[in-house]
Amino acid sequence: MHRSTRDEAGAADRASSCDDVMDSSEVKWPSDGSRQAMPRMAAASLVELRLIQRALKRLGAGNIRVELWDGSGAGPTGERATTTVFVRRRRALLRMLVDPEFAVGDCYCEGEIEVQGDLVALLEAANRGESQEASRRSVWTHRLSRYQWAIGRRRARRNIRRHYDLSNDFYRLWLDPTMTYSCAYFPSHGASLADAQTAKLDRICRKLALRPGERVIEAGCGWGSLAIHMAAHYGVQVKAYNISHEQIVYARERVRTLGLADRVEFVEDDYRAISGPAGAFVSVGMLEHIGRRHYRELGAVIHRCLEPGGRGLIHSIGRHRPMPPNRWMQRRIFPDGYVPSPSEMAEVLEPNELAILDVENLREHYARTLDHWLENFEGVSDEAERMFDQRFVRMWRLYLASSAASFRTGWHQLYQIVFAPNDADWVAPRV
């Protein structure tokens, strides 16, 4: 989301002191964004309207309109406005002007703003409008993030429970049948999500050049789709680690049903407990959760596990350069989450004599994956609301939509890095 400038924050404070702050009554709008009869409230000020105009100009999108609680607004009208943002309360507007990065997300989840039109396109415009030059605040935030709290085993389990242990039934609503919760690989334009996830699993196996009978260690195995694919189609022995209890229960039951319990062992434990030896090491979607302070530690685990001639692959969301995490996403969706740049990812490998052999960026594939997830989620949103509540549904809709927008605009990347001990006589295959 957008960060406000000091001038905008000061102007918002002055607007608050000059105008009556709206009471706690809310404007009731139906889901299509149209307004019904509203309680009487203070009109929007000229300062507030000008601040909105400045924000829209910074977005650089001429098809977005903002309408306020009193019927006033800024931006194009009629058919020229393909997306309209309705702000229900003055307090919500002031919160967003002062701290847009965090408040926009919370205001959306609380229903204080409504979006009529394409939510992903709106978020794409927000990403493109944000300056590529880091502000003074973001620079210092990133510097401080280097000294983030250590994520010990207890804290790691707590973080994982908040996201991955929500409910297997919830994730089953909108993931594909393989229950793969990471970037897919679309071999063709018309490939289904399930086909693309299977293609991704197979692509990882081929990058690692897996051989029948060898041992593979997986760190952060999710619901077990990759471990099962490796064992079933490449004849390897897999030991997979995860600290999500719900995922481990599901994975163990699935491997028993498939008759692969003699080839796959799911261990409910932290990556720091991993032991070898193994011919290959793989981690998909775990690096974002362990914290930068532990990158060298993860690399040491990999180094001690790999046999001579061993190799590995890390699959992780990334940034094109080091940047601080989005505060709303970090607090509401992925506690303690951090998305590294390639130079930061190298901190796992370089101190542990591990050499990078191949790097692939699958950013466009993750944007398409998220399009599928969002479409699936919208189709089951009523059921998700019955399982949780409306605020939860709005929060997850925003999370999936903003993630799709971030990959489409390049704010996020998806890296697959193949590596091996620096003295290994092994060449990464071309796949």
C-alpha cells in the first residue's frame, strides 16, 4: 500500500482539527457499492478532497474514483471510472492518509472502505504509483529489520499456527487437489491449476536430477505434495520436516492412503533438527518464514546433511532488491515474514561453501497461480465466512489480490535457486 508524506499527514491532522470528526455511525452500502439512505454527518472538507486528488494523481491511473460518506468525491465519473473506492467514515480516511501502508488493509477488512470494480487492478495501480526510490522511513525500517527478533522454535511454531493451522478444510476449499500452496508452473496457456502444480513438482525433481533409491530431505513440506511426488515418480526415500501440526496430520494420512509410507517419513519438527545424510535437499516456501538472522544457520544445516556430490534447491518468494516487509502483511497474514532479495538469499549459501549453479525467476507463473487461487476463493467465500467470519474473508481476499498485484507489477519475484557444495563435480541440468 502507499506511504503518506509528512505534508499529507500534517494536512490530515489539520483537517481533523478544523472539521467535526464523524460519529461512530456507519454508512450502509450493499456489496455492489451503491449507497442507501445515510445518517446525517459532517461533510468532507476541501482539504480532504484535495488530499484524495493528490493521492489519485500519484497513482497515475485515470480510471479510479474515490467517493466519500457525504456523496462528494474525486476522480472520473460514469463509465470512465472502472474502479470506485467508497469511504464510509471520516475516521477511516484520516487513518489511511496518515498510515496508508497499514491502515488501508485494516479499513478494508473492517468494511470501512468498499471497492466496486477490479480489486487487483486497483492494487496494481497502487504498486506502480509507489516510488521506486526508498523513502527515508523505509530505509531506516529496512536497517532496523536486520536486527529483528530471533525466531526460535517456540516463536516459529506460533507463527506457523496463525497461518497454516487455520484448518485443512479451509485450504481444501480453494487449493487444487494436490494441496500445493506455492507457485505453480504453467507449461501452456490453457493448463489447469492442478496440471500446473504437478508440472512445478516435476520441474523441481528434474532440476535436482533425482535418482532412484537416494535419500532426499525436504524442509517445510506443507501438505506433502512434493515429498509424495518425489517418492512416487522418482523412487527416492524422503524425510520431510514441518512444524505445522495440521499439515503433518494430513500428509501422514495421505501417504498411508497412497501406500507410500515405506518411502516417505513426515517429521513434525523444526528445520534445525534436520539430520542427514542425503543426496538432495529441497525447501519450497520456507525461507520467507525463518527470519534473516537464521539464514546462515539454515545453510549450516544443509551443509552438514549433503553427501559428497549432493545438491539442493531453494524455492522462495523474493524482492529485486532488499526492502522492508509490508507491515500489514507481516502482522495480519505472515507473522515475522520476510521476503529476501537474491543477495540476501545468498547468505544461506555463501558462508557454508555452497555454490549457486542455476537461478530461475517464475514471477509470471506466481501471478497466474494467484489468479486461480483468488477465483477459487471467491467461489467459496460464503462457506469460508461460515467457517470464520466476514472480516476474515475480506482479509484473505485482500491478501490474495494484493499478492497477485505485487507479482504482476514486479514488487515480488519468485526464485528457484539450485546449488551444490562448491567442490561438487555436478552440473545443474537444463529443464
